[in-house]
Amino acid sequence: MNEYLVLSKEVKEALAEGVPVVALESTIIAHGMPHPQNVETALAVEKVVRENEAVPATIAVIGGKIKVGLTCEEIEYLGEKGPEVIKVSRRDLPYVVAKGLDGATTVAATMFIAAMSGIKVFATGGIGGVHRGGEKSFDISADLQELARTNVAVVSAGVKSILDIGLTLEYLETYGVPVIGFGTDEFPAFYTRKSGYKVHITADTPAELARIIKVKWDLGLNGGVVVANPIPEEYSLDYEEITRAIDSAVLEAAEKGVRGKEVTPYLLAKVKDITGGKSLEANIQLVLNNARLAARLAVELSKL
Amino acid sequence: MNEYLVLSKEVKEALAEGVPVVALESTIIAHGMPHPQNVETALAVEKVVRENEAVPATIAVIGGKIKVGLTCEEIEYLGEKGPEVIKVSRRDLPYVVAKGLDGATTVAATMFIAAMSGIKVFATGGIGGVHRGGEKSFDISADLQELARTNVAVVSAGVKSILDIGLTLEYLETYGVPVIGFGTDEFPAFYTRKSGYKVHITADTPAELARIIKVKWDLGLNGGVVVANPIPEEYSLDYEEITRAIDSAVLEAAEKGVRGKEVTPYLLAKVKDITGGKSLEANIQLVLNNARLAARLAVELSKL
Amino acid sequence: MNEYLVLSKEVKEALAEGVPVVALESTIIAHGMPHPQNVETALAVEKVVRENEAVPATIAVIGGKIKVGLTCEEIEYLGEKGPEVIKVSRRDLPYVVAKGLDGATTVAATMFIAAMSGIKVFATGGIGGVHRGGEKSFDISADLQELARTNVAVVSAGVKSILDIGLTLEYLETYGVPVIGFGTDEFPAFYTRKSGYKVHITADTPAELARIIKVKWDLGLNGGVVVANPIPEEYSLDYEEITRAIDSAVLEAAEKGVRGKEVTPYLLAKVKDITGGKSLEANIQLVLNNARLAARLAVELSKL
Ligand SMILES: [Mn+2]
Ligand SMILES: [Mn+2]
Ligand SMILES: [Mn+2]
């Protein structure tokens, strides 16, 4: 394993000494935001993790090495290269490593690498899910199967409502994945605190979260946990507005014959248009908010 | 594990000495039948297991402890509290344990706890499955994924036809779960011996069942087994009558706009209305019948 | 395990000494081709494996024993018995072994047995997939779940277009299974080199394939790999012709009310009618071609 996996000195020492560590993904850097906001956000996220007493471990593949704990230079490198960096999910990882390529890791691949490294907590923006129409297209993110099997707690702001949130929650239920609302009994929808769907578990403090997660793994109930952390009120977009925007974008996509893999980027672009720059700012703020909670959760887990 | 899991003295000794043990679930006590029939049935089921030379281990979470082998007092306690006890599937178990709550375990959670305890055979009424319309709603019981991965033989009277039996059997096939008809080549539909669907394996004696199940696990083919044990002829409801009842209930639910999670309880209530008290009596009798077969199967497995 | 599993002397020695071995399935012998072409092809496939420096291990259940490395007599025996031999997928294996029966192993069962025996590469014709309409019928081959969990590289000519290739590829993506095109960026459709669907990884040499596969398993990314090896140009059927043939057969099946499990055999028979004998010849040639690549892949893997 050492042949492929390179932990930074800081991350390696933290793990060896039981210091809390938070994994961070790199798709958001290369594919999720424009440059230079992507690099600024990635560095700000690391700073928030540190301020909350944990060590950040941003994860990516660089030149075929799986790096856990990128340097600032590596983050800048990925941020500049942007979307030309291969997006790496579970199925792509062997190829990118074997060929010595660069890769930006999705939620699924980052979870896998975190678990392989011994990191239990991971902060991201939103998780993947069942796409709208996924009951017909089978377009279902590999993130959900990773949650079904890999022992990592993923702190996110929920699922974007361009996906089918109801089907996503049913899928997670079938696979036995706990979905824990942090301070809320409603599953959040990324840009908004509301979604119209309930969570089945609520926790109000990082300590409470940590206790539930520890019991899960102690019992041998393998697999991940979705920690659903709503975007802070002051940065959230308006629920009615975003719902209308997405509904009209979905309709427009259907009318224009946009299909298959093109639908999601189309909807994301539309949402961005409609909300002006507000969606990027919301995205940045919710990631920072998730990093904060993830660090506090990692701290609490390290005490148990 | 000992911190959370409490085996009764009798169950612990039986497992240590290789005495056959049969796991029993508690959702049927708290959610499946009215009081006091729920408690009477639970105790009668335990008696049947004993009469057939095995030790019963009714499973539930009480005050955050996972109890394997409830006392009569604990069964009475759950039976009186009834539906206010949390229904605990795989995803809910960490929460209920961490918070020190009571929980009635579903087929999925009971299978998991049985396997964790070293119990190989479990008797229940019917297993969960794919709900009608599940190809659109993704409403698919976590019982099916538990069967895909956890090494326990589940003796049931099949699947209630308020679910989609055809889709349930396809799902189990995809995940490689054996469905063994006991003395029948037709998959039973809980209240009836018929369903219109075939099983792919038939076994005629507990010894034959035991041999197939032992080979499965010896080969490293991990996961559960569905033992489909038809309700005894004399207690079974009329197939045409129940089919008509369910079909009309499904239609009525659609007309009244009953949706999502409300459909199943609605259909169950309707079936009860239409069949008068006969459905409760059938339910009790099929559970006793399953307990008998489970005990005989556990005895045969203990000889191999 | 030794009680049920019997490796031929040659296969046992090869595995002990690190000599490359290629697993071969037996459903193609008993169910996939008429006699005597089935036996001739099975022996020709073994010959091709040997010519490419690997040891063939044809797998089947005979009299309840799982045989890895059939003798010529055993291949002839299965070929003569033909479709009356039970088709054995993962769920059927315990039954056939426990009852001392004969069984022809599918892709799923052969993968499982190969992995149990320590064989890493397996050559077949085509893999199973999501059936047309599978999003409604849940008719999804157990081969796909076996690919999701069992560490074997399966060399095939893709998926027959009587199945839904798009849904099959989405399903594999969700479960994190790499689909590697050998010398092509298009997923092949068994009789044809084209399908209209892309693969996400291309490899151009057996050494490149071997390196990707080794990295996958070294990383602990458990599960299979689909090596998609297009039928040689000179034997491939015409894409437009086969597409038209299948589309019209699908329509005809719907009009005649052919349903459920009867649809696939109906479509296969129609394709055979329409293509005259060409489809059988194509089938034979693509299997030989897959055996060749599988042997070369096994050789490369044995060097790493
Ligand atoms: Mn997808
Ligand atoms: Mn459900
Ligand atoms: Mn099928």
C-alpha cells in the first residue's frame, strides 16, 4: 500500500498520536468552483479545521501517488489545472494511479482513501445521490454505495435539489446508512436548510454525534454516516426561489432535449445564472460550516 | 461489544455448549399485534421453540442495551408500551443504543444482532420486501440488504402481497440470496400458501434445509437464506378473497391520495377490516409454525 | 472447503507455483451452444489458453463436487447432457452441492469459485446485465453483484444488446466496477464492436491491463473488473443489421405477449434466426479471442 499512498508528515504524525484529522476532497477544487475561489476556499477550509483543533488532510492523486494532506502548492496546482484534472471516483482510482496521472477525488474516492489512511471524519459540500429520473436511468452516484460500505462520517450540507432527494434518502435507508440531522429534523438541500424531507435521527452537539458514530462502528455496523449540516441561515438561498429555479430548469432541459449526463451540468449552470453569484457564496460558506463541524466531531471522536 | 450486548444466562450457555438457539424479533411484539395478543403470542412462540428442543432468544433494545433472550417481564414491558417503542432497523441501532432508549428490532436489525451473537436461525412472520411501486419510489426494505450480507437463516411465511412479491424475488436473485420453499415449490404470501410465484429451491425436511444452509456458509457464500414456510392449510386465508381485498384496497388508496409511507399501514388496516379477525389469527398461527420449523432447523444444524 | 472443492492436479500445481491460470465457465457448454459445437468450442478454448502460456481451468459442479479444471471426459459429459444440467448462479450453488447434483456455472458462480480457488482471470463470452425493462422488472443479472464484490478480472466481449447496455453500465458505475475497453474506447456489444456507449478506461496491451488490475487489488478496492474485448472485425456482425433485428424482435415479443423470463430466450432465438448461422460462428470466435487475451493477461499478472 505504501507504494501508492503518501501521507504528509503532519497527517502521519497526527494519526499516530491520535490527534483528530479531517479529510477533505479535491473535486470541489478542480471541478466545483472557478479559479481562484477554488484555491482560496480550499485554504480557508483547512484554516477552519485548524482553528477547531484538528489537522486537515486534503486528498487527491498527483502523478499517480495518492496524497493525503496536500501542500499549499499542490492545492494551487490542482486549482489552476481545474476541470482538466480527471474526476476520480472508486472505479477510476486504479487507472489514475497505474498511469501516474493527476486526479481530483470525489466523495466516494475520498471516503475510500480516508478509511484506508485511518481517518474517520470527512467534510465536503454536498454528497452525490440519485439523479432526477434515476429510477429510469439508473444514474445513481457511487457515493451512495461508498456510504453503504466504508467507515467514514461525511459532514455535508445534504443533497442538491437538482437530484431526487426523496429517492436518495430511500436508497440510503435500504442500505442501512444513518442520516443524522445536526440541530435539525429536516434534511437540508445544500443551498437551503429545508428540503421537505425528514431525517430519522437528530443530534444537537458534536459530542452526541460522536457517541452515535462510535457505537455504530463498535457494534460492527460497517459503513458510513451522513451528517447533514444545514447551511447557516444568513447564507442560505430562498427555498421557494431555488425550487422554482430548479423546476423551471428541469422543464427547460426536457424541452431542449438535454439528456443523460448533460442534465446535471445544465441544471447547475442554470441555478448559477438564476441566483446570480449568490450560489457560489453559499457554496463557500456551507463548506466552511461543514469543515468546522467535522473538526469538532473529530475532536469528540478522539476523546472516546 | 460486551458494553452494548447482553446475552441472557440461558442463551449464553446454550451458545457456548452448542445447544440450538432460535432468534426472535420484537417489532412483532411492539408494532405487529395488539395487546395482549402480542405478549401471549411472543410467549407461545418461545414455548414452541422449547418444545422443539431449542432455546428461544427474543431480541430487543432495552434502555440502550441490546438484549438477546428477553425475560417474560421484558416481553410484557415491550408489549404494553406497544407502538411508542421505536422501530429499529439497521440504520437506527446506533442511535437507540447511544441514547439509552428502548427499541423493537425489525428483521434486519434482529438478523444483525443474531449474527453478532452467534445465532444462525431466526423465526419471524414475514420478511420485508419491495413495496408496490418500489421500482419508482425506491421503497425497498432494509431486510433485503441484510439478507444479502448477514449469515442467518430466516424462517418466514413469505412476503405479504401488499408488497410486490415478484420484484422482491428478483431483488433477492440479483443479490444471490437462496429462497428455499419448505415442502413447496411456490413462494407463500404470508396469509396464503400461494402467491403465483415459484421458489428456485425446495427442501422437504429440516435436515435437508440444514444441509443446504451449512454448505452455503462452509463455501464462504456469505449472506442470509430465506426459508419460505407456508401457513398451515387450516389457518390460511382464501387466496382469491385476499387478492381481491388487497387489489381493492390499493385502488382505494390511490383514489384517496394515500401516498408514500402511509400506503402500507393503510393497506394492512384494510386487510384486517376485510378479513374480520381472521388475519390476526392467521398471523399468530403462522408465527408459531415458523418457530417450530426454526427450532427443528437449529437442531439439525447443531448436528452437522 | 476441501470437502466440496476439487482442483485438478494440473490447476493445483499451477496455482502453487504461480503459473498463470485462466478460469472458464460451463453454462456456455451446457446452455450456450448446441452439441457438438459446445464441446468442440470448450476444448478449442482450452487449447488457446495453453498456446498462450496459461493453464485452463474449466469450472462446473459434477455430482455435487465443485470441479476446477474439468477433464475432457467431463466436458464431453456436460456437453451431451446439455440444458438439462442445472444452470447454477450464486444462489443455487449450495443446493446443487448439498444434493450431489450436476451444475453448469454462470459468470457469477464461476467468478466466486475462481476467487475461492485463487484464480484471478476468467474468460467468457458475454457478461449478464440489466435486462431491457429492468428498471421496471428488476430483472438484473447476479453477475453484476458478483462483479461488485469478487476479485476476478472477467474478459468478455461486452453485453449482448438484447440487454439494456446503458443501464448495465450505470449499474456498474454505481458499484465502482472498472470497465476497461481493450484497444477501444467503445463498449462492445458481443456480436459487434460498437454499442453506442463509451468505456471510462482504455488499455492497449495485456501488460497495461495487468498493471491497472493489480493496483486495484493492492489498494484494497475489492471487486471484479470488466475487461471489454471487442469481437475481431472479421467475425463481427453488422451493427445496423443486428440492431434492427433485435429491435424488431423486441417489438414482436411485446405484440405476442411474451413476458418476464421468456423474453430473453425468445430474443436470442430470434437473433439466431435472423442472422442465420452467423451468430453461432461469431460467438465461437469471440470466446476464443477472449481466452487468448485472458491468458495473456494472466501471464502479465503473474509477472507483477
Ligand atoms: Mn452516474
Ligand atoms: Mn422503506
Ligand atoms: Mn434475472
